Amino acid sequence: MTFPFLDRRKLRLKPLSERKNKVQFPKDAVDPSAAPGGLSAGAAAMLPEVVERVRAARAAGKPVMCAFGAHAIKNGLGPVLIRLIRDGWITHLATNGAGIIHDWELAYQGSTSEDVRENVSRGEFGTWEDTGRFINIALLVGAWKGLGYGQSVGALIANQGLVLPSPKELLDEIPRLLDTEPERAAAGADLLSAVKEFRLPAGSMKVPHPFAEYSVQAAAWSAGVPFTGHPMIGHDIIYAHPLNSGAAVGRTALTDFLVFADGVSRLDGGVYLSIGSAVMSPMIFEKSLSMARNIALQAGRTIERHYILVVDIAESAWDWTRDGEPPMTDPAYYLRYCKTFSRMGGTMRYMQADNRDFLLSLAHSL
């Protein structure tokens, strides 16, 4: 039995240039040299410990992973994250689907963040041709090449476009891959379907990104630093576009999850920064750590000496370090990120801070 589903081809999509946006670059971009805002007394007291842990991890060749929600990008922190990448302090970045999109839109047109209330009322929220078209094509091409979600979009920005194979190239290559690389053959079939249905021309597809210097994804791609994207089906505006391929999303996102898990597998003695991602970051971390420990224990190793810093703007009066996990009757129990990370071993700290104040303070202190 099947049920009726919405036909996305019936949607009237508008050019992204017609959308009003709340965030404008370079005006809203945070200069890495700017003086950080004031941290609370508790956050300021915790900062030296974080700096010491990051320095020790990098001196020992251990990873410093940074997972963040979309607001870190919307708050203009791209240049600060780029500085931390280029200075060698951060070795892996991870964000959700919205973080990928905001970073891409800022690189593409220097603005992002639409008025959701206003645009939903008009049936226009998320129905933007440019964002849906180019990100979805990037994911289709990335899946064909074996790239991850963040890599696919980072390459689009850094290379100022994509190269699309012709239908003949795909038809010649797919049968040869069926026995040895069936997943890649399937990804090729998905790309072939899109190329034919949407009459995508073969060869170089130029997509200018005049604000690429602000893109964290492009900077990570160019520096060879993993930038992994962790989307959820239906959560992001690219699903409104008929070019969207669930298979391409799944392939690239799974690749990125496994790249992320590999980073976690080397986290003994390293640092994990979770900044303002209440759902994505703790969920992918707990699965990755369990998988990593499963393999490590088989080899007689363990992963215990990791340091986790959770940063969010929400208040928490509970002392997770001293008192452990609160009972279910305490509201603190429902701070999902703290509850999850407090179960992960190692050392976990919670800092209440605005992500702009924290990341700028961290960059300056390092």
C-alpha cells in the first residue's frame, strides 16, 4: 500500500535574490581581531582550562573537534572559525544541514536567514531556486565522487562551480562499476536520472561565489580539514526543490557520519567542543563514541581521556561535574546535550555563554 505524496514539481520557486534576509555580510561578519564580549564570571573562570586542554591536545597531535549549530554561522562567526582552522587549533568541524545552507548562502550572495513567519504565511519559506538547485546538484555530484555532505558543498564554493559528466559518460561507467563498486554505480544512476530529467548540461557549471572568503566549508576544503554535515530528512529548505535526491543526501551524510566517527575514534587525549547544537551534536557523538570504543576494546585500547566542553546560552544551575546526572524530576535533566555528554566518560564541562563571546575569547586566548 502506498500513500499520496506532494509533487514538488508543482512548487513555484523564486530566485534567491528576491528574498529579504536578516544577516548581511560583510556588515554582520565577526572580525577575528575584534575584542570579545564579556563572558560571565563562571565562563571566564572556565576559559583557561579549555585553552590549556586545546593546547595540550594539539601539542600531542590529538584532535580538537568542533561541532556547532547553524546560529554560529548566522551570528557571523565564519571568519573566527576559519582563523582557528588555519592556525591549526581546530582539526574537524561538524554542523547540521542548516549550518551548511547558511554558510553556502553567505558565500553565494553575502546574505542569509529569511523571515520564517512571514514567508510561511505566503507559502514561500524555503522555496528558493538557487539554494535548492546548486546544493542538491553538489550533493548528487559529491555522492558520485564518494565525497561527504560538507565536502560536496565546500568543493562547490571553493571551485566556484561543478563539473558534470555527460549522460554518455555515466552510461559507459555505471555498468563497469556494478560488480566492484555497486554503491558508486547507484550514485551514478541517481546523477544520470537528474541530468536527464532536468537537462543539466555536461561540463563545467560555473557558480560564482563572490563572498567565498567567508565560507567555513570552503576554507576547510582548501585546508584539507574535515567539515562534516549531519542533516535530517525534511529539516532543511533544500528538500523543497525537485532536484533533491534522498539517495544523494543519504550517501553523502553517511560518509560524513563515518568520517566524524573516525575523528571520535582518535579522541583519547583530545578535545570536543559542542557549541549550540542541542540535538545533532550529542546524538552523533554518542553513537560514534560507542562504535569507536567497540573497535578500540577489541585491540586492548580505550578512549577515556577526552575533554568535552558544551557551550550554550541556556542557563543550568546543576553542577554536572560534581553531582553527575540529575533526576528526571529536575528540569536540568532535559538539557539534552548535558545529559548525553555527561554519560560519555572523560571530562565534561558546561559553559553558559553566547557563541560569539566564547569563540572570540577562545581564539584570542589561544
